[in-house]
Amino acid sequence: MVNKPWRIIPRPLLETVLNNHAHHHRVPQPLILHGPRGVGKTTLILERLLGEWNQGPHLTGYVDFAESIKDHHPHFNQSFPWASWSNCPPPALPDCTAKLESCLESMAHKGVQLGAITSQQVFSTLSKWHSLRSTLRRVIQGNKGSKKAVSDKVSGSVLWDRAVFTLSARCDAEEIDGVLGLSDKKKKMSLSMEEASYYREAFVALKLAKEVIQVQNSWRRNAIAHLNRTGGFSRSLSNSCTDWPCLLWLASDLVEDEREREARSSRKMVTM
């Protein structure tokens, strides 16, 4: 394989293959685009296709895991390695995790701006795989604990609403408005107070979901440390490491669905 020449694929054909893959809401397997340096792989994605993949009902993110390799990335005024990336020191796993989560969080925030992600949707999605009652009580009472105990008879949805209200009081309103674009006077004037509150509540719900997962992961640290010492393995503990990215991924699916509905309604209006 090493001695064989690279197969030359015409650019129009390559764009067709990539577009067909990217425009599917679900794909059966990953598509790996590889080739020698300097043929335009990254340029094709970033400058030619990524903008089109974020139009209509589609929402696409781009994550550059190699950006954390400071000695070989243009972001730090360096050049890509002339040889294989395998000859470079690998990026740290926490850096890769942070970049992936940052990209997915921005996509989820876009969903909040579109009104496609609501607080109740975040709650229903999170409660499918997580037991929330104990964690929500901890968020409501705070780290120091509250004098007022939360009744055991309160439903999970009521606990969620209380936790969202509690967390919203701790959040910076300017930070929320900045992320959602509500600091723009034109956009803020176009929204009613109820709509702006609706968007803020959904944003705080995402922050609450992240805090819930972080608290539950902190409860698993001793078990994970024990497995690391003994060389054991637990599938559930391994899967828990990706709880937050998976939730954001499901949230981005809600955005895709909402934008697809908008595209369909606009096509119907044009047809009529």
C-alpha cells in the first residue's frame, strides 16, 4: 500500500461525495477524507463546503483536534508537519475533549437561538438516562446546603423548574445575553419579554444539565480510581465520560429537526 501512488479524485466528484454524506441526517458510518499534504483537503472543507453545510435545515460543526499541537499549527504561526502527524506529539485528551464539547455547545446554543431547544426538552432528554432527583436537590440547596428541605413528594419536573430558577439567579445575565445575541439592541427589540425569557431559560437549562452531569461524574471518581488501580473495566463508567457530549449531540439533532421543519414550511409557502 505504501508504494502505490495516490488515487486522484476529481474535485467535482469529491464535492458530490462529501455533500451527499453531510446532507444525510443520519449516516451509517464515518467518511474519512485523507491524502498527501497540500492538495486542499482542509481548504475544501473550510472555504468551499462548510458554509453550505450550515444553510437550510443543516447545522455543521468543525473541530480541529490538531490545533492544540502548538509547534505544528498555523494558529500559533507555525506550519503543518511535512511528514506524518504520527511523528508529532499527540494532543492531550483533555484538550480534544474541550474542543469537541465547545463545538457541540455552540451548536446547542444555536438551537436555543432558533427556539428549537427548550428547557423541558433538555429535561426529558436528560431524564431518559439519568436519575436526577438527588442531583437537582443538591443544585437547589447549593454546596453549603439550604435551610429549607425539598419535599420527597415533589415531581421531577417541578424539581427541574426549581433548579433552573435557582441556577438562573447565580448566572450572569450579560453573559447569557451575549451568547444568545440578545445584547444586540435590534434583536432584543424584535423579541417580546416572554420570548427573551424563554430563550434565557433554555440556555440556563443547558448549563443545569452540564452541572448535573458534572456532579454525577464527581460521585463516580472513587469507583473510577479504584478501577484504574486494579486494572478493572466498567462499561457504564466508561460511557459516563461522554454523557455531556452525547446530550449536546442529541440537542443538535433537535436543531436539525427544527430547521428541517422551517425549510419544509418555506417550500410549502413558495409552492402555494
